[in-house]
Amino acid sequence: MDQKPILPTAALPIDRLLEGGLHTGEVTTVFGEAATGKSTLAYQSLINVAKMEHSTIYIDTEHKFNTRRIAQIDDKTDVSDFIALFQPETFTQQIQYLKNLKALLNERPFKLLIIDTISNLYRLESCSIEKSIALRRLLEQHLARIYCETRRYSLFTLILSQVRSFKGKTTPIGEDCLYAYSRKLVELRKGLINNKRFAILRKGRSNMIDESLPYVITEKGFSSINEIRLLSF
């Protein structure tokens, strides 16, 4: 069997958990609290694709797309010619962009789809039980479409998700839906000391489930602890 093409994110601890990076035709979800590096991971993936002269569809639901941070990570790669940036105002609008995916792909051959984050507008609009139930159905339909379109067009798809905490347990918003439609899930978790964080595989190859790799966030993005030690000498 031929191995599927792989797109490294350039965040080494994440790529190790993902067996090399994002895989074509598969949805990969990364979730975590604020300041665990979700957007940094997205930027590194975007930069890496631009270096290959491929284009990215970037859906920024939080309206925090940061060109300065991108330049800080890599000031030699201009991503502006390799990105279609969309900033929906509502969850319905977020869904609509995916319905227009075929038209976008007819304009140019996009390789990477990033949604940062899939849960932001969904969370903001879940203000009542009745609306929450209806939105949950929409979220499931949205993820099903992402899954199908990712496979149909052989995209590399990276979904980022916020989390909620309940009884001391942190889970991604829309947990059941994300687990159903994502081939791999990685949790980013804050450590207690030295700015250390941990990437933990929550869904993927069975013998790697719950494998944890420490990392830190630097000006240049994700770095493994071993890389930091080497740089310090």
C-alpha cells in the first residue's frame, strides 16, 4: 500500500506525535487552553506550506491573525501570496465558507485548510439550551462536511479547538463530534514550571495513545526540550 503524502507542520514535537505531520485526506485536531501554542502551530504550518509554494485556506474565527507573529517565526518567507484569509462574524458564516470550498479550489489548488478555532463562534452563540442543541447539530454537520471535503480534495486539514473544564477534566468543545471526524487529536497542555508544555496524542495510532512530548514556545515557534538544550551550549 502506498503511503499517504505527509505535510510537516515544522513544529517537531507535534510532527513526532503525528508520524511526520499532517496527512493528506485526513482531519487533524489540536486542542488546548489559551497560551498553549495553537495559533503558533497554525502559523508554522502555514509558513511551511508557503515555502513549498502551496496555498492555504485560513479561517480565523477569533480575528486574531497576526502577521507580526508570522514574521517573527520566519522573516524570510512571505505568506501573503499563498493564503486566502477569511474572518467570519457568525457560526453560520463560518459554515458557509466551507460550502464555497469547491469554488475556492477552482480558483487555485489549495493544499492546506486551517480553522482557528472551530469552537469560538460556536461557543459564543450557545447562549441558551434550545440554541445550544440546534448549534450542536450544525457543528456535527459542519465537521462532517470538513471530513468529506478533506477526503474528496485530498487536503491537509488542521482544526484548532478551545477547551472547557469540568470537574478538573479538560476536554475540547464539541468533544464527541471532534473525535468522530478527526483521524488524529492532540492535546496541548500547560506545565507547571519553566514554561514547559506537553503535547499529548489523544487519538491516533493505538500504540501511541496518551504518548506525551514536552515542548516550549519560543520566538521561532515550537521547540522540543532537547532542541533548547542543544541551543544553550
